[in-house]
Amino acid sequence: MIPPEPATDWSFAEANKWLARHPDALEPGLRFLDRGLELGHGLKVPLCAVDPLGHPCLVIHTEKFGVHFFDQLLEIAARMTADGARFQALFSRPTAPRVFLLAPSFETSVRQRLVLLARAFPLRAFLWLPPLSAETAPQLIAEPLAVDGEISTLVQSLPAALQPHAQRLLHACVALRPQISVQAGSWPIVLRGQQGPYATLFFDQGQLWFASSRQCKDAALFLLENDSAVDCAIDLLMRSQGDSVSPAA
């Protein structure tokens, strides 16, 4: 058997086109804008999305972490936080940016700095690698920063009334076959199955939200505020997994 040839002429510009068509690969519920953001004074974010709660999601790509990269990253987040109100037409929460960082590798010293930055503003890191062949998608792999601790710690930080809903949903993820993995370290929590990310669990302004590219009762975003809502979320996860899953919870 002849092994597949590696993809040629792979570039971030080409990968951007794929990512714009598959926002759930980055995080379920994201929607990309048709243009980037000009922040002024030479700062521009060419790829930008909005999450279901209306936060600007700034996608930053770098091939290497140069001397001034971290200063620039901090400046982008600071400028959106201070002056983002002028983008009110695009985001309902324009001064609360989130940053998604894509890079081909993360050395230990880089990760240490990213952990510090992630304590200052919401930051997610991903390995962004070429396709394995001309027929496959680019590789997008979450790089855990473990800023806030274990999933159990995140659940315990919820208001007491919301903890049972989160616990029931996460228990269902474990009980489903194939099992759904829970990727966290900080909010939001991403629920991932064999075919990729399925849903995102947000805790925002004292409320617990479930977001998916699929709809339950005509809504792709809804509050996990009662057992009925948790039932809807579990049903979406089961349908996302396909016929190979077994009932759970």
C-alpha cells in the first residue's frame, strides 16, 4: 500500500478558508464575521468571530513567538477592552474579548507566558498543523493551559442551584457510548465527540448556557435552568453522536 502524500502548498491563508466554513472546529456556536477588525495604530485582526453570547472572538495566528509577540497580543486584548464599544454593531459585548491563538508549536516557556496572559483575559490556544493529506482537513488541536483547574472545580464554582444541572449533563457525557470528552481548564467548557466538538457550555453573568450548531426546540443557545433544558442538551449530544450511542442519563 502506498502511503498518502503530504499536502503541499499549505498556508494559513488557505486554512483560513477552511476554518471560516467550519467554525465549530474551533468552538461550537461560533460565527465568523465576513471581515477582520481594524483596531488602529497598525493593529489588525484579520479573522474574527462572535460567540453565542456576543463576545468578540479574535483569532490570532503566528508561526513563531518573536520578541514583541506577547506585547502585541496583550495590546490587542487591552485595546478591545478599552475601545471595543465602537464595535457595538457587531458584538453585544464588545468590550469583553476572547482570544483564540493558533500556532504550530508551544514551547514550555511560551506556555508559561500564555498561562499568565490567560489570567488577564480569556485565552485559548490551539496547535494548527497542515492536513495529513490533500483529502483531509487541517489539524486543529486544543493546547490545554489549565488556568482555573479541574472540571470539578469549575462546577463547584457555579451557584448552588446550577450545580445539579451541570453535573447531570457532564455525567451524561461520560455515560454516552461513544463517550463525549469534556475539555476545560476555564470557562467555557467544550464537549467533544469522535467527530469533533459538539457543544459549548458557558457560565456567564450568573447563568449557565448550552450552545450547539444543532437546535433543540428551535434554539441553538439556551439556558440550563431546569431539568427540561438539560434533557434538551443531552438529546442534542445523543443525536450528534449518531446511531452508535446508547441512551444515558
